[in-house]
Amino acid sequence: MNITIVGAGLGGLSLARVLHVHGIEATVLDLDASPSARAQGGMLDIHDDSGQVALRAAGLHEEFRALVHSGGQETRVYDRTAALLFSEADDGSGGRPEIDRGALRDLLLSSLPEGTVRWGTKVAAAESLADGRHRLTLADGTSLTTDVLVGADGAWSRIRPLVSPEKPAYTGISFVEIDLLDADSRHPEAAALLGGGMSFALGEDKGFLAHREPDGSLHVYAAVRVPEAWAASIDFTDRDAAKAAVLSHFDGWSDQLRALVTDADSDLVPRLIHAFPVEHSWARVPGVTLVGDAAHLMSPFAGEGANLAMLDGAELGLALARHPGDVERALAEYEAALFPRSAKSATESAQSLESCFRADAPAALLELFGA
């Protein structure tokens, strides 16, 4: 059985690893030139009922625990005046330990046989063949045929059109990523404000979400409710102009919070938040399925994206291992669990996005934390 996974993110790699544990080899195609071709993003909280389930199925849970960021589960909530409304220390007993996304991806990559991932391999087109197999045309003009095709290639998946016409829709919220480096020495006030874990400062239609990185930097997301074209109207290569554009949404906010933007050491990077309808699903198509954002793109406000991607990969790998002679039974079994699971998380994510930016924010978040 020839299995091809498109995308070497957390979902695709979790699938490849679980298959490998069960003696089933797969090929992973990724358009990046190498594992280090681009930064992998900030911190992830890995949930005990999803991401950690996947890591156990992959036989990597102990190695994961060794990479956890100590203190990363500390949580703080502020209002627009920088008044502290909620604080919870990380006592090590929580079920959502933090880890650097890049470190987690490296752990998965290092657990696979050499050559499993074909780097610098971009899929230009995918087509179904009459016998349930699929042909992939690559950007270099070559092609390959596979018995089982898995789209793990994210929000703008090239594989998804084989099963679903759905396209990502803008949620109305845009993030701007900001980094404050060596925070304890260079930005002591910000470091003291944000602490050692995750912090929220929320108001109507805007806010700051930040976390401490293991290297001592602060990774900040300025969130604003703006039209979809807003980011494209700003020259983000001009750091001063970008800062001014972001700060214009935070008039009247605490100078301590505004300083997270004015003191930025990095270029500001816009990230538009997209999502699928919460009930996204598709009819069974022979020989192909999806995992992660390709299957159930949602906003990050339930913290489930990476966790579900990993769980998807693990569950699909286990289903294929249970039914080695019956691919369609394995794929149908996987999707029967996938759709209600992802719909539940997508609903929570959509509701959380709206509640985080209500007129009375951060009231809903405080209620969630029991404050």
C-alpha cells in the first residue's frame, strides 16, 4: 500500500510517525526546501485529551515532557488599563503544558526514518483516477501515483478540492505578530507585566495576546477587528508606519500595553484569521482524506488547531493500521469520528472569538477561568 502525505506539519508528521510505529511506511511531501527553511511559530499548549493522546500513540510522550516549557501554563488577564483581573501560576499540575512549535516538529521529524520527508516538493495539482488512486503533478513537472492520499497541507490545501469545495473565510479578526527580544534585560516592564506564560489584555474589537518564549523573548499578537483589506493597505516593511497603524486602534489604552507595539524589536507581521463553517464535512471519496487545517480550519481561540491536527494524524494512522487490507473502511472509520470532533471544537472556537472581543471584554474570558 502506497501512502502519500502532503504537508510536513504537525498533523502530517504525527500520521507518518504512528504509521511507522505500526510498521507502515509513508512518504511525506513538503514544499519547504528543508526543515529549517522558515520559522515554525510560537508556543503551543498541548492538551491532555488530544495532542498528548497523539504523542502517546506515536510513542513520544516522554520525550515531549522533557521539552515542556516550565512555567508556561501561567495565565494572566488584564483590561485595557493594564489592571490585572486574573492570575494563575503554573504549578505543574495542569493538563496543557507549553512547548515551542519548532521543538515539537523537530521531535516528530527525528522519530521518522531518513528520507520519509521529501523536501522542496511542491504539489501543483491533484487528480482522482478511476480505481481510487490519485495522481499528483509536482511543480518540477514530474508526477506520482498513490494508493492513499492525505492532505495535511493546511488552510490553502491543494488536496482539499478533491473532497470539498470549501474555501477559508475571513473571520473579521486580524493579528499582527510582534517580538520583544531578551525581555528581562531589554524590556523589563513588559516582562514583568506579562510574566512567564500566557497573557491576555482584551477590549471591544481588539486586544493583546502574548506568551513568554523559552529563549526569554515575548511573542505578542495584537488583535484587531478590521476589514479583510486592512493589512494589505499598510506597508509592513516600514516598521514605524506599521506600528502607527496598529497603535491607532489602541487609543486610550494603557501606555504599558501600547509599549508592546512601540518597543517591538522585530518587523510586524500581519496574520488574517480564517475559518471554515463549523460543520465542515464531505462525502466519502475513495483513496483520499484530510487532516488538520486542511479538514477543519478554525480560529485559534479554543487553542485546538495544532492539537486536533496531531490527533487527526494519530487517529488516521491507527485506523489504517487496524484495517491494513481495507483502506476504505479505515478512511470511513476515521472520518466518522473526525467530523463531530472537529465540529465541536470549531463551534467552541467561533464562540470564543466573538466573546473575547465583546463590548464587555474580558468578562467572558474571566468567566471561563472562574474569576
